[in-house]
Amino acid sequence: MTGLPAGLVLPPPVARLKVGSDFADHFAVEGAKEIRQFLADFFSYRPPWMKALFALRGPLARALGVGHSFQADRAYGAQDVPFEAGGRIFVFQVAAASEGEYWAGLSEDGPLRAVLAVVSERLEDAGGARYRHHVMTFVTFKNWRGRAYFTAVKPFHWLVVKAMAEAAK
């Protein structure tokens, strides 16, 4: 988990979603899947340990006014991933997307604003097309409850997002 790499140039619509954020992180994974299938597999990955973490997070989320929607057993196909502004998947509403290039979803959840963004780079090699997917999270705290909630879940955030990205690649 790191802040954004110095050489990564965000597409302008994604960069605008990062403005004013209190927290940003970045993971990069490489694989053979194009962005739409990568996102479908990313959102579908929910092993038992992750379901348990989300169940444990529930009381804290409710106490601090953060939504607690978690679709525990929903599997998505590539056709389920919207690239049109306003489309919804998991807890995110599409805020910006360009087929084959980037996708950013927004979750305005009570005391915080979270953006999940994926920027995809096509890599050429002798074995065929491969992709580097830059997975980023931008979080903005609207008040002390948002900061308190994220402080409590932050130690697990990197574990969950990284596991989802690794499973999806």
C-alpha cells in the first residue's frame, strides 16, 4: 500500500475525483484480463475471512452512520460491470469510466466519501496482451465520524483491497 506512484498519470476524470481526498492508496497487479473482466472478478471475490471482517465491521459502521450494505454472495460477470455514468455495482455508482482504460466508482456513505478507481495499462509481450491494473482508493472524511470509522478499518483496508485485486488479476 502506498500513495500514488510519482509516474502514474491519472486520466482527468479520475484525477478530479481525487481532489480534496484525505487518504489515497494504490496497488498494481498484472494479468491477462481486460478491465471489465478484472472488475467483475474484483467485486465477486468474497472469501469466508472477508465476509467475517464485514460482519464484524457492521456494528461499528451502524454506530458511526456508515452504510453497511454488503452483497455477500453476489458473483458478477463482465456484462454486469457498468461503464455508463450513474450505473451501480456493489456499493459504488459509476462516476467516470472509459471502456478499456479506466473506471471509477463513488460511494457517498454518510460521514465519508469513498472512490474506488482502476486505471488499466495494456502491456505488450511475446505471449500476447497483458494488463497492469492500478487499483486506487480515495477517501474524504466529511466529519469526525468518518475519520473515526476509517481509522478503525484502515488496518484491514489494504488487506481486503489487495486480496481482491490479486484474486481478480
